[in-house]
Amino acid sequence: MNIILLGPPGAGKGTQAKKLIELLAIPQISTGDMLRAAVAEKTPLGLEAKAFMEAGKLVPDGVVIGLVKERLAKPDCAPGFMLDGFPRTVGQAESLDAMLDSMSLTIDHVVLLEVDDEELVLRITGRRTCGACGAIYHLKYSPPPQPDTCSCGKKELVQRADDNEQTVRQRLATYHEQTAPLISYYEKRSLVRSVAGGGMGPNEVFELVKQKIGR
Ligand code: AMP
């Protein structure tokens, strides 16, 4: 099964992706995670991406398309894959179509997670991620079992550099301007499975997601 997870920042793409890859036994391809790893390693690509990410802007299409192309060619994607945070522009979606065509693959579902902007701001500014295992928490809505400690035991809960309110508002503006047009792009092919995730916890949202993809 080949899936795209679409939705604004903070809608729960990363959290739902983690649940779905377990259910479907397919890899999660998160361009945000790949870019953050490149920034942390200070690779030339990471150095190029850093300023865009910190400003809440999109990294140029050419950079992310190259990353995804390389990743999709890896053998673990053969049974299927979950794209999380890609495509984010119509240009990226067109490149993805060309990539998939050349591999004789198609997308089965575009899962769209919808949440209001003000709820997104609250969710993102309270978000903390475990630097050791990648688990995602919210200080108020989904706190770690012990303060400042992940369930994996590590005291490495960190706030992403771009999860402050000013950058979040810019990321939301970028989403509405450049990424939301993808909804009609995929609606034309009847691929969009919308889930209204506002006011709900991750497990409730996951139940709806499963229904929408027939699992
Ligand atoms: P995310 O973790 O998906 O919220 O992505 C964090 C940041 O990485 C975004 O705000 C962008 O700056 C950059 N990014 C991630 N995915 C893409 C993409 N597909 N196209 C352009 N920039 C991206």
C-alpha cells in the first residue's frame, strides 16, 4: 500500500505515520526528518536547508525531490511506503507522479488530516520530541510518563527549533498557500480520505484513519 499523509503542521502526520507503519509494515518517508538529520550532520544539503526551515519556509523543490527519489529506490519500499510531509507543492506532486510512473507504481490513498489553525498553534508550541527514539509528546495533551523523561527512559525531550509561535504561524501560511492546493490535485483522482482530527486524541484519529483506508 502506497500512502501520502497530507495536512498542516501539527495535524498529527508524524504520530499517525508511526501507528500506520506498524500496522502496515511499510517504511515512513518523512522529508522533515531527513532534512533535520542533514541539518544535524551539517551536510551541504543540511546547510542549504537550515535557513528555510528556521524561517518556516519550504526548502526548494529540487532538494527534497532528490531526497525522495533516492529513498524510494531502496529495497524496503518494495512492499509499499508512507510519504509524510511530501509532496508539499504541486511541483513536488508532479515530480512524484513522474517518479512513480517510471517505477510502475501508483498512490492508493492520500490521508488528509484536518485541524483548525488555532488548535494547531497550541499543539505545536507544546510539542516535545525524544532526541533518542523520536517519540512525540505534548506537554499538556499527551505528557511523557515522567516529567522530562521519555517512555524509552532517556531524558532527551527537546522542542524543535521551528516549533515556536512565530515560525508556526509562518509554516501555517506556507501550508495554506503552497500545500493546500494539493487537496484538489488529488481530489481529481478521488484519492483523498479526509479525517477531521480537531479536539481528538491520537488513538481516536487513528481509528478514523484505519476506517478510511479500509483496515
Ligand atoms: P515537517 O517536519 O514535515 O513539519 O517539516 C519541517 C520543515 O522541513 C518544513 O517547515 C520545511 O521547511 C521543511 N520540509 C519538510 N518537508 C518538505 C517538503 N516536502 N518540501 C519543502 N520543505 C520541506
